[in-house]
Amino acid sequence: MGNGNHEKGQLDPEFEAQLKSQAEELKQQVDAGDYAAAMRSINDLNDVRDQSLYREVGRLTRSLHEAIRNFQIDPQNAEQREALSKMTDASDRLSYVVEMTDSAANRTMDLVEEAMPKTNALKEEAGHLLSEWQRFRRREMSADEFRELSRRVEHFFASVSTESETIYGSLSEILLAQDFQDLTGQVIQKVTTLVKEVEEHLLHLVVMASHVDQMTGTDHQLDDSEKTPDKKASGKGEGPQLNAEEREDVVSGQDDVDDLLSSLGF
Amino acid sequence: MKILIVDDFSTMRRIIKNLLRDLGFTNTDEADDGKTALPMLKGGGYDFLVTDWNMPGMSGLELLNEVRADDNLKTLPVLMVTAEAKRDQIVAAAQAGVNGYVVKPFTAAVLKEKIEKIFERIDS
């Protein structure tokens, strides 16, 4: 953003030097009783301040403009352009992540819901055949019943074969459905990079705005409510906590929750 | 046993619904936030409420407060299943009268244990 010589909290060195030399001049003029010259100096001081102020406001405006422009990432190749044409900004990209995870989760659950009754049916039939088979081994079965049993066993073998194939297919599809992690991960990384860039730009803007405040002698009064965020748990949730293990105010798992609740008499 | 599942993410509702079904609870309804859930609850017929915390419209804690403030609903067992993991929040939920608290991500075993515990306490 081209303001490397413009350190945080520091005024423009040129402006500072001018301010110092003219202030000294003014003091000498007042000491010497030359009030006409002193008034001229005060005017000059005002001019210096105004010019520097305009310069700072100009810089601020330019940086703001740049920051807004930088918020858009330029596609580097055809593939990215293709991707970006569908999602032109960060929020679109994050919606894409939500969509991807949603469809992957639903696809997986569809397949699981299909497979579960199949395994259940196989288990039940196997259990039934086992008890029939044991009856046969105990010689408690008539010839007719045995013929029926052998037909059923043959049918069972066939269905085990086809159903296993279907279940295996579902499992490999579930495996494939996990590709969302890769895809969404990449998008999230891009958005994270973007957010970091924007944060940097905003920080520069804050620093610049503080220069303007210094020139105009503005002192912002913050409300107490703004300074101290409400620490009590509010009705609105906060979503998942990151780095829970390293934080004192956050539980690190269900065991912690149970401990805390039992300490409250639950 | 009729159960209302409240979560803004349909996938999470579906996961909970499936887990409940495995536990033998097949009669479930869904709502996507407190605002939708409250009139359903007030309509009557629900024996158990499973709710997320962080939702647009009305949050789970606000829903819990509404439920406890309603004469017909104040004894309804409420299980919170949420990613909210701050100690302050868990204490606030306990003070608001939650019957159980499960943090996401959770396992089927944990959900089962908490639900059984809630019913044990009610039956005793």
C-alpha cells in the first residue's frame, strides 16, 4: 500500500519538522513582541496543517479504494476463472462450502439409509436359516420341509451375493462422497487468505485514520459498553470454539460438560 | 413418544433423527429454529425436545426460556445438542433449566446415554 515510511502513530516527518520549526519561530516572534509576524506564523501553521490533512485524507481515500479493489481476487488461469465466474465473492464461496458439505452429508446418509435395511434383512434371514438348519441337524425336519429349506438356502446365497455387491457399491460411493473435504478445504483456504489480506488493509486504514485524527486533534470517546463486551452468556450462540484444548473458558469435550453439570448438581 | 428436533442444519437434524430411530424413537418432527419450533410445541403432543443453540431467528437458549415460561410446557424435557462449548454457556443453559447438554461433535453412544439418563430421572 506504499506507505512504508509512514509508521503507526507517527506524523509525516516533513509535517513534524515544519510544525517544530514554525512553532519555534512563533515563540521567538511572540517573545520579541512582533505580533504581526506572529499572526502570519499562525496562519502559516494553519496552512501546513490543512495541507497535511488533505494529504492524509487523500492517502486514506486511495487506500480505502485499493482495499476495496483488492477484495476481488483476479483469476490467474482459465480454471480459476471458471471457478470464480460461479462464485465472485467470498460469501458466495462460503455458501458453496455449505452446499458441498450439505450434499456430501446427504449423499452419504442416503446410501447409509439404503444399506442399513439390507444388512438387517440379511441378518434376519441368516438367523432364521440357522435355526432351521439346526432343526435339520437335530433330525426334526420332514423331507418336504427340508426341500423348502434348501430352496430358501439357495435363494439366500443368491441374495447375499447381490446385496453384498450393492452394499459394497454404496460403501465406495460413501468413500467418494468424502471428496468434499478436499474441495471445500481449498475454497476455505482461499477465503482465509483473502480475509487476512483484507485485515491487513483495514489495519493500514485504521493507522491512516489515526493520522487524520492527530491533525484535527480529534479524540474519540468510546462508550464503556463498547470497550467491555458483555461477558455473560447471551441468548445468541457463538458456533464451534476453535482451540478448545488451549482455552480455560471452553470445555474440551463431553466429559468436561458432564463434570461441569454434575458440579452444578445435575 | 413424540420428539421435536430443532436445528438450523438439515444434515444435523437428519443425523439426530437417524440416531433417535436407532434408539427406538420413530415419531419425530423437525423445526429449523426456535421461532418455528415454539408454535409447534405450543400446539401440544410433544414429549421431548432436542435443540441446537446457535440458530437464526430464535436461538436454542431463547427457546428453552420460552418453554420454561410456558405453563403447559415448563416440564418438557429438553436436551441441548450444540457446538457451543463455553463454560459460561453451559452454566447458563443449566440455569435456564436444560435437562441434558451434549456438545458437538458427539457419538451415538453419548446421545443415547444422555437421553436414557433424562428419562431415568423423570421416571424416578
